[in-house]
Amino acid sequence: MNRRAAVAAILALPLGVRAPRAASRPTQPDERWTPLFDGRDLTNWDTWLGTPHGLNRDPAGVFSTVRVDDAAAIRISGEIYGALTTREEYENYHLRFEVKWGERRWPPREQKVRDSGCCYHCVGPHGASYGFWMQSFEFQVQEGDCGDFYSLAGVIVDAEASRTDPDDPQSEPIYRKGAPKIVGHTRRIIKSVTNERPHGAWNVMELYCLGQTSVHVVNGTPNMGLTGLRRTVDGREVPLTKGRLQFQSEGAEVFYRNIAIRRIGEIPRSVVG
């Protein structure tokens, strides 16, 4: 096989097959990374809880710092819906964090799969989505569904995807690299592959954002690629390429650690495929 044919064969592989699996040990950010959690407190973060609490009022201690598995972590109890939010905005970055489920679940989700999420490019007022989250793109963190995409408060994406029911153009799409592009989507998109670890284990999540493109990665495997990230402002669609980050409180106890970010000028080819 000549060089050109070999390269073409590599690029034709589906998204996610070439990225190495993440190590099971805690990730150790190098000097290029900026930690977003100092291991001591929630300095540089805001809390938001639904009515009647609001901004930086957390009487139930939904958000706290703890030690889990002999290391510092953020605990989100999930008891009240809301979010932990960075005070800074970020653009063109690679975000990496680890997440592990706790045991507690709260109404109305006490019998449902555990749920949280990482919202990115968060803009506008707190509570724009259901009273709990900012307008943003959601990297779903939910048992069995990590890597799914949700549109919060009407953000818009394009994605290569196929419908779960080919005969129903309104059925939920599943991300498929190389499939025809669905344009102007404002709801859920299901990830292409499941790559989660068993309950009680830490999962490594990575998010690449560059311009109007984002890629979700779960334990080293990319499973969602989005393009054309945008929102509607004054009746016209405009790019949405930066914003704050939010980690959701959504009915389940969850722990986050090793949250770090670094600027990027490109998304690695091993990630975008």
C-alpha cells in the first residue's frame, strides 16, 4: 500500500477507534494544564440552585469538597437541582476531568439512573434552562449515556447522525461519523458508542472545543462530534464559541476531581477522525 492509500485508510476509520484508552490511575495534569479545582475549596466557582435559593446560596451543602479514594474531590449531592459554575469564560480548549458516582439519589429521580452533566459555552443568566442551568451545550454525564449531547435553552448544532427510527424524521438521532449531516438541531443527540466503567470506578471525560466544533471523549474514546455551534440572538443565528463551564446537580450524588483545562490551536486528528 502506498503512503497516500495508507493515510486515506486511516482517515476512513470511524470516530473513536484510534484514540488510546485512558489510564485507570488518576490523571496528572502537566505544566500546560491549568487546574480548575485546587483541592481545597470552591474558590473561583459560583453555585446556583433553583428557587428559592439562587446564586451562591447553598444552605443544604449541595456543593462541597471532600476526600474520596485518598484524593481531593468535589462532591455534588444532587439533592437540589442547580450547577457549580466557573467564574471565567473559556474558548478553544481541551477540558479533562474525572467523575465517579456516589450512592445517594433524590426525588424525582430516586429510582432512575444517576444523572449529572458538564455544560459548556455557558452564557446569559443563570437558570435559563428549566430554572437550573445557563444556555449552553451539554456533555451528558449519566449512567449509560455519558457523551450524549443536549441543547440547553435552545443552542443549535449540526451533526453527522442517523435517526433511531429511519421512518420517523423526528426520532432521536445517533451520532455516526460519515452519516448525512443533520443541520440546526436543538434537542438530544445520542452518542455513537458506550465506554463507561462500572459503578464505583472513576471515568475520565475529555472535551475538545475549537471555534464552532466540539468533541466529547469518554475514557479515551470519542463518541460525539458537533459542528456549527451557535445560538439565536435578536432573531438571527450567531456563533457560540466560548463561555463558562457548569457541572450539574441533578438528583444524584456525584464526585468530580482532577478538573483541568489547556488552550489548543487544533483538535488532534486521532480525536476528530
